[in-house]
Amino acid sequence: MTPSQPVRATLNYSVDNGIPPDYYFYEPEPEVKLNPPGTDVQEVEIHDAWPQRNTISLDREGFELHDFDPSFKEFDDDALVKQTFYEQVVAFVKAQTGAKRVEVFDHTIRKRLPSDLKQQTEVQRPAVMLVHSDYTVHSGPQRVRDILPDEAEDLLKGRVVFFNVWKPLYRRVEELPLAMCDASTHAPGDMLRMDLKYRERTGEIYVMRHSPQHRWMYFPHMEPHHALLLKTYDSATDGRCRFMGHSAFEHPDTRPDAQKRESIEVRTMAFF
């Protein structure tokens, strides 16, 4: 694939005002003072990662791209996705990472959808136009406890890593590609805890404050036989990547008649 020139595009960072940003999955009471994420819009340069495909590392940059069997097509059948596609994902993560055990705990199909929560479902959501990483130092271990309560404390004694597997469904990605922030270029302080407010609980992820040191990369025109591995949490504290910021973005060269992006994001926890 011929490398393309870097593009300049806007990404939605979050303001570091000393108060955790928040996002409500319900209509909060009128007196609640909101502190939304993604209000610091920054233009950045996003580099073509294809030339570095074979040298990019999960433990350094925080992501990798590999070939993936594209034969599964029944993404509209949630039961089949869980029964058949999840098995492919488990085998893929094991093969690429050397994990002894991999558990899939959910998936999301991303399409262009209204931001109105009423138009979304548990599985189908719009592309996330926010610089974020899916777990924090606290919510990663808590997710293990939520999913595997009887085994969690033993499993958490070893290394635990969360990987997202992101791939196109049926066609090449021609709009809203995914950008990744090279994890070796962000400082720990660039990660800001964001509260996810549900009626029955509060979760948390990381959003990011802007830094001119961040180096952004993407793989133009991914095909259904490609899959990204994104590291969203690593319990290891030996200097390797632990979290990796990412965001969909509006590519400035997208044709008006470009086919709409449809992708799947499968979340896994891997044990070593």
C-alpha cells in the first residue's frame, strides 16, 4: 500500500480543570452542573501507520494491526456474533499476544447514528468522536471482579490486559477512520478520569488533555480482513504501555459519496 501524506484533522480533547469530566446515560436533574468531556477541540496531524505496520507494538505504541479471517458476515444476528465470532476473536487475541486465557465480555457495532440516546441500542452505537481510553487503574480490575467474581482475586494476582478488537464489518473504511495516540508520546498526567453516570452506579474511563507531544496515527482504508488490537488497560507497571487514547475522526479528504463506516468493537480481557 502506497503511504499517504499525514492529514490535519480535529480531535475532541477534554479540558483539565481539576474536576473529573462526566457523561450521563440518563437525563440528570436540572440543578446538576455538568462538566462534559471533549470540549477542547484541537487540530492535529495524523500519520499513515501502514509503513510501520510491522514495527508498531502493543507494549510501546499500544496498538497493532493484523490480518483477520473475514468470512463471518452475520453481524445482525447477536446470538451468532456471541456464539461464533467471539470464538474467532478469542483465538485471534491468543495468537497475537500469547495470552493463556481470553474472555470476551461485550461488543459494540459502530455506525453513523444520531447522538440521541433514544436512537441507540445496547449493541449499536455511533462512532466515538472523543479522545479516550476505555478503562482506568480502578475500573480495569473492577471489570474483572464484575465479570468473573469467583475467580477475580486470584486472576488479579497475575498480569491482566484488556484488548479491544476493532474491524470493519463488510466493506472498506472510507469515512470516520480510527486514530490512535502513540502511547509512548503521552504522559501519565495526560489521562483524565471521566465519570460515567448511570442511575444505579458510576463507572469511569480516561479522556485526555491535549499535549503537542502526542503523535497520532491511523490505517487508511482498512478492509474487512484487517483487525486492530487496541490495548485499553494493562496491570503491568514495568514501563510498557498501560492505556492508549483513541478516537474516530472526520477525515478531511472523505468523498461526499463515501460508503458509511460500519465496524465492530469487541472487548476482551486477557490473562498471562
